[in-house]
Amino acid sequence: MQLKNLSGQTIDLNAYKGKVVVVNFWASWCEPCREEFNELIQLQEDYRSKGLVVLAVNLAEMQPRITQFLKGNGISENKLEILLDRNSIAYKSWKARGIPTTFLIGKNAKVEGVWIGAIDNVDSDAVKGKIESLLRQ
């Protein structure tokens, strides 16, 4: 999967093989997505040094709208790697069902967990415990 980020760089998901990756599909008009955004930032901050990468894949919105959402919520653009899925190609290829949908990818590039809807509690064992065990592999 190759998508552009907010800076216009092409990001290739294959480049993250060997890392634990959280891929979150979201949109600014989605209330649960907005509520979950800070949780994703928290995950990135807690585990970046251990090798976790969080990718926030925006579904079909124009860049000015995404930038407006970030500014309106006091989120700097470099808090998370935001990727643009303008034609929903990645969304469809991942077979995501609704948004937000979050995939947890292990170092072996296999899907190790899926959350459909907002992740209720990133501090739970179901989330952090799973991430920590994948990071240790």
C-alpha cells in the first residue's frame, strides 16, 4: 500500500516490515474517529521509542479539511503520520467495515488485531497488552 502523507511524500507500508504498526481508518466528520484521535496519539507517544508506528489513514477527504480538523482540535500535523486515501483504495483493499477501523500489524506484516469502531480503552490489556507482546517478538 502506497499513500501520500500531508507533506506530499509517498509512504509505502512495506517499508514498515519488522515494526509493529497500527493502521487506523478515519474521517474528520466521524465523531468516534475524532474522539479516538488523541488515543492514537497517546499510543504513538507511549511506544514510538519501542518501535511502534501509528498510521492514520484519512478516508476520501481533501487536505484542507484535514488540516482544519487538526488545527481546530489543537493537534500538530506531526503528531501522527496522516495518510491520504482519497479514492478509498486502501480502505477497500483492507476490507475495512465502517470507520473508525483499526488494524494492528505485527513485525511479520500479519494482521494481529482488528478493532471496528473506536478503541474504548487504549490502556486495556486487550490493546496495550497486545501491542507490548508484539513489540517484544
